[in-house]
Amino acid sequence: MSEIHKIAVLTSGGDAPGMNAAIRAVVRAGINNGFEVFGVYNGYLGLVEGDIRPLNRGSVTNIINRGGTILGTARLPEFQDMEVTKKGADNLKALGIDALVVIGGDGTYHGALRLTKCGIRCVGLPGTIDNDIACTEITIGFDTAVNTAVECIDKLRDTSNSHQRCSIIEVMGRNCGDIAYAAGIAGGCDLIITSETGYDEKVVMDLVSKAKRQKRRHILIVFTEHITDVSALAQKIKEQTGFDSRATVLGHIQRGGIPTPFDRILATRLGVKAVHELMAGNSGVVIGLQHNEAVAIPIEEAFKMEKNIFRKYAVEINTNASK
Ligand code: F6P
């Protein structure tokens, strides 16, 4: 395999706090190890359009503490088309770029796998608030998103308690319940409902009715998105139990903000590891954190792994709810 001289980095899919820290780590570790480093702007869209510019140490100064991604990001379903992928690979080759570090989620790694088949050496970094990447115990951005959600839940607890209300909080996560589990546990919520726990409206009504009988001042219930219409549910709770209720959808607030020190450190460790993997001649791998070690896992193997950190709580949480 030929030696690598030039590498590029891009962010793709939904942004996540800590992506900038990961970009910084790749750029600085890359330069320290003798590579020329380039940034691809707006994810795979910029790759296909050829928006690829050199980065130096100064390009990544003052970004470790910034949310979002200085490179911009995009969702480009068309990149699944091998012809489009090939165009992106050709744009890298035209600049003499041999390798690419992609920061994003599963969809991003599928793109990286196709690029590898087009002769570009790729390494993936897990950047998503959802924590839905099985080959890593934690993704870059998850900790910050959970902190944001818990801060919001704490505030909702105050106002719910003052008004004697039930608060339904919807968090992000796509199909993964990890933000709901983590924020629900840390926020002291009464019930956590995710796609893994399953959803039974009767459990909610029983819980709220019991709280009403006990004259409790507030109830907090957290849902992962896409499970039910939380506003309609709040209305129904009020009608059926007499307990006043409100729904709050946290939405994209969870994706922004200053990354926590945990996310900055995680992103830096994984970013440096990505560069070391390229130096070792490895490609088609994702970097993950396992037993607190940064490790490289072949992308195809990573797709087959199952995530199970928080799932063990699911059954217990629902069982306790109606007692
Ligand atoms: O993958 C991150 C995420 O924020 C999910 O939690 C959410 O379902 C999705 O992205 C929202 O995507 P968009 O910002 O494109 O609406």
C-alpha cells in the first residue's frame, strides 16, 4: 500500500457538540505526523461538489469549545448512488488526497465504506447525539445532549411542581432510547418510554391517576421522539385523570451548545486514534471507545454489533411505573 501524504476530514449527518474538537484533533495530529490536511465542507455534498480546502494549525484554533461544526454538514441520500460516491472519490484523488476521516453516524460510515471501495482510505469517528453506534460505548455529542436535556428537565420540574402538573418531555434519539434513559435517570423522571421499553398508554394513565390520588405535586415522563404525539397525550391525561399536563419537545436545542469537557476529551482521543490508524495503514474502520480504550473496528463488523448499555434498564423502569 502506498504511503499517505495528504488526508482530509469531513462531518456528515446531524451535527453534534464535540465535532469541532474531533476536527481539531485530526488536523493537529495529522500535521504533527507530517500529513497535509484538508477540510471537506458540508459533508458528502461538499465532497461531490469539490469544496475541499487546506487546513492548518490556525484553522482549528479556538474551536474546541464551540458547538456545531466549522466544516458544516449535510444529509445527502444521493451519495448512496455509487456513481455519486465515485465523483467524490475522484475529487479527492484530483488533489492527491489519499485518505479521509469521516465524523458522523451509521449513514456516514456506509458512505465511507463505498469510498474505500473507490480507493480512498477511510476511518470513521462516531459523532452523533443519539448514541446509536454499537461499536462504541459512547458517541461524541451524547454527553452534551444529555446535559442539555437534564437542564431542561430540571427547569420543567420547577414549573410543574409550582402548578401541580404532569410534564411530558420528548427528547431526540431517532430509534435509540439512550438520551431518554440517561436524561430520564439523571432528571429523576417517573417514567421513561423508548422504542425498547415499548409504549402502553394505560401505564401512563395509571401512573398519573395514582399520583393524583396521592396528591403529588408533579410527574415527569420522558419519551424518545417518534413514539407518540406528546401534545395530544398531555391533553388526554388532563381529560382522563384531571391532572393538568403539558408537553415539551426539546428538539434541536439538544444538538447545539458548548460541548462538555467529557465530549471534548472523547473527541480528542478518538480523533488522534483515527490518525494513528491511517499511519498504521488501516482503512475501512470506525474508532470507538471500549472499556475506556480507543479501538478500531472494521466498519462491516461495526454494523453487525448490538448496542446494549442502557437497554437493561428498560424493563425495570416500566415494571416500576404502575406499582
Ligand atoms: O441523528 C441526530 C438527530 O438529531 C436525531 O436525533 C433526529 O431524529 C434527527 O437527527 C433530526 O434530523 P434533522 O436535523 O435532519 O431534522
